[in-house]
Amino acid sequence: MFKDLCANKSKKIIMHLLVTGCAGFIGAKVAEIAIQEGHRVTGVDNLNDYYDVRLKRHRLEALCEYPEFSFHEIDIERGKDLDDLFASKGFDAVINLAARAGVRASIEDPHVYMRTNTVGTLNLLERMVRHEVPKFVLASTSSLYAGLPMPFDENALVTRPISPYAATKLAAEATAHVWHHLHGIDVTVLRYFTVFGPAGRPDMAPFGFCERIRRGLPVVLFGDGTQTRDFTYIDDIARGTLAALRPLGYEVVNLGGGNQPMSILEMIEDALGKKAVVDQRPFLAADMRHTAAAIDKAEKVLGWTPSVNPRDGFQRTAAWHLENAPWLDSIPTYQV
């Protein structure tokens, strides 16, 4: 269906980008803003059922309105499926946003996280060398900083992850560094901090809290409610990701809101105009209690700073949930 909808048309472009995970929350926004900035985007996604695929199709349908976008249903875990794509497309850069995300789910099935996040990254890097694609942008995670002093700095020693998810992302970072060292691929690793916004992931608290409060369902709160996150709005993350396309050698850069860490329940209640029913449960050992990003390096090497404060971002997010309520009512909610 989407292959037919997304036929590419010729246009003078800045770069031809391969965006993996293009039907995902971050991937779709990166692809959209990339096109708006004058790039051509080839997107791949395996449309897996980690969460309701209707959300992924919702994002893809919007992307397919752009003639500069084409879509291929490909799984980066299967390297052979990437061969024809790389041979025929002539990419200038790869932005790898295809990943299995989520700390708790990674404990339940660590093997699929290893296959996608680590082996999938290796599959892309091998084909980049083979087809002389010079630039690689890799999405990583603030989960690597668990247990370290805040604000989290890129120079911190992150060799002791506490979840399979973080471990696979660390392995992906290390693999990318090896391919930079051996083959000269220019690599920028981006450690994202709690991304939120419209059409988000339903396994994350912003989406889950919005939907459960809107529907009058209990919100499960793990721990005492004092956990905080450095929330970063999706458009800011997409802009930072595209800024990372510049040549940098090998760099690891935080993309975070740069705000005081905060809890979100009250902000979402205010945005929806409705109080939550809270189901409090014990804190989970694999979760981080607090996150806060040091973002000086992002400003220095990428010229990037976030522009959307969390309160405004949650207002926009809640408005999207209210506007899309008729079809969101059928999307299963998660106990996040």
C-alpha cells in the first residue's frame, strides 16, 4: 500500500537521506522536517507490532503526502534486504532511528533488542562502507547515564548500563566508533532525553498519561511520584538530529531539554483540564529516578538549543490527543 502511495518525483535536493525507523515517533518527524529543509528522504521501517501499528500508519500517511519521500518496508535486522536499497539509491547519509526502545520491554525480550539495536546498526555500517556513504547519525539514549551524577555529560564513563536496552545502545555506539576508526565513516551519536509530543509512543508516559486521564482510566505510577525527566519536545529533537549531519569525525552529543528535571502528571492534568486517578506501585529497579542533560556541547558543535519549553509542549500534545480522540479511543493504552 505505502510503496504505491510514496512514489518519488524528481526535485533539486540538498542531500538524499536514508532514515530508518521512519514510521516511528522520532523517525517520522525527522523525515518530515528533513523534507521541509530541502532534502530527499528514503524511509525504511519494518512496521513491527511492538505497539499498535495504526499509529505508525498514521505517521506514514502524512509523510506520503510529500513527493520527496519514498517508503520501503524493510527490517534492518536482515542485512540482505538492505543490499538492493543501498545499491540503487545513492545515499549521502544514513540516520539510524530504527530501534527497539523501552527499558522494561527489553528485560522481557533482550534478544530482539540486540538484533535490532546492535546487529541492525552493524548491517547499516557494512553497507555504508560498501557503497561509500560518508555520514552516519545514530540515535542513542540517556539511559546510559543511569547512576551517574547530574547533569549528565557526554564525557561520563557509561560502561555499566543497568538495562538490556541501554546495553544494546552502548554496543551500537561502540560499533559505530569502530567503523569510524577503520573506514573513516563520519559518525554523530545523539543521546536523546525523554522525547515527547503529538503522535508519540504509547509505551511512554506522556502518551499513556494523556490517554488514560482523557479516558478516565487509572494512571499507574511506579514509585512515589518524585521521579523526574529532562523532557525534550519532538520538533527540537528532529532539528538537532538534522543538525548532526554536518561533518564532525566521531562525536557523542546530548539532545535534551536543558530544563530542570520535572514530573509530568500535573502538567498533563492542567493541559487536559482533568485530574488523574492514580494507581501507585513499587519503583522498578531498571528505571532511572532522574535525568538531566548537559547540552553545552550540542550548542557548540551543532549550533542547537531547544526552543519549546515542556509546559507548551504538553499543551500541544494534549491538544493532539483531544483532536484525535475518536480514533485514539481504539488504541490500547499501556500501564506506563
